[in-house]
Amino acid sequence: MRARDVVANQTAPVAFDRDTALDAMTAAPLDVLVVGGGITGVSVALDAALRGLRVGLVERGDFACGTSSASSKMIHGGLRYIEQREFRIVYHSLLERQRLYERAPHLVSRLPFLFPIYRESAVFGPRMAQAFRALLVAYDAVGGWRIGKLHRRMGAAETLTHCPTLRPEGLIGGLLYFDTRTDDARLTVSVARTAALHGAMLANYCRLAELEPFRPGRPRTAHLIVTDPDGSSTERTVQARVVVNAAGVWSDGVSTLNEATHHSRIRPAKGVHVVVPWEKVRSQSTLVFPMLGGLRGKGGRAFVVRWGDYCYIGTTDTPYDGDPDDVRCNRHEAELLLESLNETLTTNLTMDDVTGTWAGLRPLIDTGKGDTAELSREHEITVADGMVTVAGGKLTVSRSMAEQAVDKVCDLLEVKQRCRTTHAPIVGGAGFDAEAVEATGGRFAHLSGRYGTEARFVEDIALADPALAEPIAPELPYLWAEVVFAIRHEMARTVSDILTRRIPARFLHAAAAAQAAARIGELLVAESGLSTTEVDRQVADFRADVARAARELGTTSRP
């Protein structure tokens, strides 16, 4: 049966259980062990599984707990590469954008971008607009046209209908162009579950601790540390013929387990985003605005994107040499984003308007020159002593990065299997019709944009218990039924897993997420069998982390 048919014929949620996966991984040697549960790692697992390889994946934290839940949540071609005349990169990125748009129509949606033009160059002047339009002509020609919308020029009146809070003085028009966006963490989990549907074995909270030396032609033993929510841990060993290092910002650490003399290749760049209520901005399109100096390099641009009743503002691009496990938005970064946007709007956003933030690291390849804003977002795939390492890259091209990595795996295994992910749908995507769902509406219509055709399984949970059909907080649209689905079918093991990645409550409204944490804990006890003592600790830790973020931002009423 073809991959498309397997996904389309789902009659129950994907079997996605950590203990079952770990038992299966240790029962017989693997063809490939993937280290890292971000979008790159899970894409590698899916590609390898569809080629018929026996594949296991381990993630030391939760799926998407690093960069893959802290990106700008865009699938795009990269206008900056058009500016640099890197047409090949843009063509490839736009092709991958379209493939993902078709494979996951429930998770990837068209996103209009608005570039306002002002008579004076304090915002975006006519000369810059003329140059930018030339870039957009090239962008559409190289592949932007595939999405079904081309860029266009608008007058001042129409531009204000897209964003009524734009400063009207001196506004002479705008440019509208299109890319796409996604919920990055939900996409990552969905790709992981798709890999599991096709036979991959995946486990979160499972760390690669030691790797036996490489011996050509023989499987090597990998020692794993499996951590449970109560802090206890057990050791497991698996045998794997090839290891794929897809650990992103942490890939240098994994490489040192394989090569004692490994030299660091990753140079992290920090990006932050700030969330405010949408009514404060009221932009129907993604507004592009100039970034004040210091956090994006000279001439940098930022944006504000609607996300339901909220919108997020970002992003920065600065070198980072701190703890990669504790990346946060600070007050200076948040204030500069707000101040930059305020220069373009009639409203006055302040720190009191901020309801949430997030910060993440881009795993850029260190070329030894330039600041992080100038480093390429291209990826690099290397092979050393039986380990294939994927470094750099971005969300948009994760599928093709995985294809190239698994090609290397097949070379090492001396097998010939072609890639099958080009058109393979993501769970929830096969047969999904976004326009039909939107036209139908209904009580649970919003679930379709998160679960696609699997929304019916979440609805069943809500219908079976009316209390689970209610939102987790007045400020958020997410239902208690989604929490139960996350625990039962998406390998969510902690309060933070649920409120940060399965549901982006922490990002959109941190205070509301903190209020919901206790009830989340009760459902974890009921559904997963965790002890009340352990869950109470998780709730306390989550609330303490939210409070710490509020202190660091200098806010009081809202974290």
C-alpha cells in the first residue's frame, strides 16, 4: 500500500507509545538510529521508514523542544537570498514550500505579507519599494507563483484596510506578497507520528549517552538513558548499523561521542518573539517593518503575524554563547521589538501589552567570519566513522535535508532505495479540504486547522465528556479534549509538553497557561498514571518558570 493510502485509510489515531517503541528498538538491530527529535530528525525517521529501513529515533527532551518549537513559524523561500542573487536556493526553498503545503494542508496555510510604502524613507521609502518590487517579481518567477497568488501593488486606502493602525501620514501604498506559515511544534509532532505510522520507532526523554567505536561493516552499540517524569532513569542499549546526528544546536555534543577530536561547527544565533493581543495591531496581513538597530544587523526587517486572537512580533538575530537549554527573551529585546513596531503604527504598544514570549536558537554553520545575521542558512551533511551529521538548514527544507541524509545512510548500508517523501502526506493531511471545512463551520471547526482529518478523534473525546469540550482558559481556544488527545496519542509526558508544544498556550498567554496547569496535571494523573506528587511538582515548576519569565521581562500582571 502506498504511503498516501496508509495515511488516508486511518480508522484510529496513530499508535505512538514510548515504551512500545523502546522495546521494539532493543529487540533487534536497527539499520539507522536517529539522534534528535526536532523537525530534521523526525523527517529523517519518516524518510528512512518509507524506504523500508528499520529506524529508531531518540530525543533527550520532548519532540520539538528546541529550535523546532521556537522558530518564526514560517515556510518560505527566503527573500534575502533573492537580494543576494542566490536564485538556486530560493527555487529549491519555494519548491519545498509547495510540497509541504500539499502534504500538510491542515498545518501549512497561505500567509499574506504587507510591505507599506511611505513618501519619506523613515519607514520604507519609494526607492526601497522599487527595489523590493523587483525582488518580488523575481521571487514569483523563481517559484512563488506555485502557491496560486502573485505579489501586487496597492494604493494607500487599500493598504490601510489590511492594517488600519498603520501611520497614515505620508503613506502612498503597499506591496502584498505571499508565503506560508505553520505551527512548527505541531508539524514536528505530526511528522513524528507519520513516521511511526510507517514503522519507525520513536522515543522522547531518551538520551544517547555513549556510542561504541565504529567498526566497518558491523552494528555498533548505543547506550541510552531513558528518563521518566519523576526524575528516575533506566539504561537501555540498542544496536545500529548507522547513526544520524540531527541534534541541531546540540549536534556538536553528539559528534564528540563519535569523534574524540571533533571540532565545533555550530554557531548559534538567537531569535526572540513577543506576543500581544491582535486587537492592539489589527493587521489582517503579516506586516513587515524596519527593525531598529542592534538586534537584526544593519537594515534588518521584522514582522508582526496574526495567530488567532493574538499576534507575534519578531524576530531578532544575535550571537548566543549562553546555555542552549535556557534561552529566553529579555526585556531589552522585547522593548526593541515593540519600539520598532511602534515607529510604524498609530498605537503605542508597551510591555504591559505582552502576553507571552519565546526565544530559540538557529543552528548556523560557523564559517569563521561575519556576524550571525550574515551567516548562510544553508545546511551541511557530513559522514564520519559511520555517523551522518545534518547541520544548519531551516524548517522549510527539512524534507530535502532528510532525503539527502538518508541517501548517505543508504550509501553506507549499500542498499538502493529511492526517497518516497516528496508527495507522502502528513498524518491528518490526506483528503483534507481546508475550504470545505471553513465553509462548514461548526462547534469544533477550529480543530481542523490543527489536526486535519484526525480532528474527528478529538471531537469524539469532547463528545464523550462535555466537560472536555470547554476551552482550557477564557483567553485561549484550545479544548480540554486536546489535552487528553495529547496524552493518549502524542506522547506528551509533562505539563510543559502539553502547554508549550502540543498546545502553544505558554507562548500566546503565559498567565492563562499557568492557571490551567493544575487541571492539566489532574488529567495527566488520570490518563498516564503519574503520581499526584510528581504532577504537583511539574505544576509548581511550570508556574515558577512562568513567574521567572515575568520577572526577567519586568512585567507583573502578565508573564
